[in-house]
Amino acid sequence: MPILTRPETMERITTPALAEKFIAEQTADIRAQVGDKKVLLALSGGVDSSVVAALLIKAIGRQLVCVHVNHGLLRKGEPEQVIRVFKDEMDANLIYVDASDRFLDKLAGVSDPETKRKIIGGEFIEVFAEEARKLEGITFLAQGTIWPDILESEHGIKAHHNAGGLPEDLNFDLVEPVRILFKDEVRVVGKALGLPDNMVFRQPFPGPGLGVRCLGAITRDRLEAVRESDAILREEFANAGLAGKVWQYFTIVPDFKSVGIKDGRRCDEWPVILRAVNTRDAMTATVENVPFDLLQRITDRITHEVAGVNRVLYDLTPKPTGTIEWE
Ligand code: XMP
């Protein structure tokens, strides 16, 4: 049986050699636990599920079935990267479900943030359960639970968000190969498994994705403005050497317009709000002191390259009083 609790004496995994040792132990444990049975994994492309997928592929190859649900609220290029890394490069047994229309149709006209979150979470479980029911002979469900999830649920800080939520007829045994690791250790293991840096050192991304950054009722055109402006911000931060240095940065598009001028004509278009923050634990956060010339360059690109946008604003608010996300 795999170890379920982090031994107090366990050395922090900080080097490739320690990661290799962990990987060897885990692959042996996974093979012992799973035997010749099949394992199902919801692969979001986030750090934890990606490392779990890479570990399981190493241990049991195509006995792992990955399901990548695209809810239409992912960042630009993310679903493509999941397919390229796992299906093309690692030969994973990967089912890609483009459920964008289904999510966006359900979200149409819904402006309350908590209702939006509930719809996205509920629909995700439904799509995943539908895929699971189509498959035969699945015994196990793999999850990217990590040690802080266990500690936080023990201390009542948050419900253990990985704990299934699947309907009762889908009664799988759990495989949780990174359960005893801290986040920084998951990254070291992911790197040793050969995952690309932009996956392993990815900034945090909320489960409801761009849905909480397209404020109010989501429309497809405004969602596209969030996605495109986010891609420009990430590209410019990477070019300026800020990727991996700033804890979290993203764009928000509110559901109001203002007057501007484009090509000598009046235009009523949305503003894009930039947010870039640093924090240790996301409970409080400070605002990154982004160089003014970089802000100007990002503004120039977004207002010229993103359809429907005529202004760019920088959010100067620490947490508190603001939260990191706007919804
Ligand atoms: P806030 O906005 O509460 O965000 O200051 C703190 C951190 O949590 C992330 N966040 C979420 N993550 N589901 C998630 O998985 C959510 O609904 C959610 N809301 C906020 C946020 O991106 C930040 O890193």
C-alpha cells in the first residue's frame, strides 16, 4: 500500500536526485496498487494533475485514461499544450472533450459570481461523469491531492476540493501519488519527469478559469478579449523576465464600456484591467511595481490587437482591501 501520511522525517524534495528517488518509489507503489486495472484522471493541465498524469504514465502507461475537459474558459493555447505534451509526446491515452459551447450556453445571462462558479463546477462534474460512464473497466480514480490540501481540510480551513464530488454510481478507489508532497516538491518532481517549464512553474489559475475574469454575464466576444489580453500580458511579462518572478498576473474585462477614438472615429469599447500581485499564501497580497514603460507597451499592444478594447487600467489595490480576483 502507498504511504498515506507524510513521514515527519521525510526530507524536502529539492533536487533532481531526490525527485528521481521519489519517482522510483511511487511508480513501484502505483504498480503494486493498480495491478492490471485501469485508472481515470481528470487532466486540467494544472501543475498537480499534470504531474500525476506523468507519474502514472511512467508507472502504468496506457492503463491510465486521461480526460481533458475544455470548459471554454482556459487560457490561450492551454488545451493545445495538454494534447501536445501528453498525447503526442508521452503517448497518453487521452480523451479530449471540447465542452465549450455547453458551458457557455449554460452561463449565458448569468451575472452572479457565485452562481457562475456553481454552474462551472457542477457542469464540470457532469461532463467528466458522462465520459467516465462511457468507459469500461475503470477501477481507480487518480487525483492531484497534495499535502496542504490534507492539512487544510483537517484544520477545517477549506473542504478538500479534490475529494471527488462524483455521482454515487461512479464509485472508484483513489490513487493519489503526490498526496504527501508540498507544491514546491510537486514542481521538482514534474521537472524530473520531463514536463515543460511553463507547465511546471505555471502561476495559480482558478478552477472557474477566465469565467471569473469576464465580469458579470459572460459573452463570447468579451471572453475572447480576456483570453487575448491575458496572452499579451503573459508574453510581455515573459519578454521582460518577469514570468516566474511575479506570483500571479492576469487581465480582467468588466461589463461596461467607455468612449474612445480609433481611426479618427468615436468608439464605445471595454477597458482591460491588468492585475499583477505577489503573495506567500494568497491570504494577503501586494501589487507588483511594474515598470511604467512596460505598462505602456502592454497598453499599446492590447488597445491595438484586442478587438473591442479601447483602454487599459492597472489595478493598484493590495489585498486587503481588494481580493486577488475581481469576482
Ligand atoms: P482571491 O480572489 O480570493 O484569490 O484573493 C486567492 C487565490 O485563489 C485563487 N482563486 C480560486 N481558485 N477556484 C480556484 O481554484 C476559485 O473559485 C478561485 N477563486 C480565486 C485566485 O486566483 C488566487 O490565486
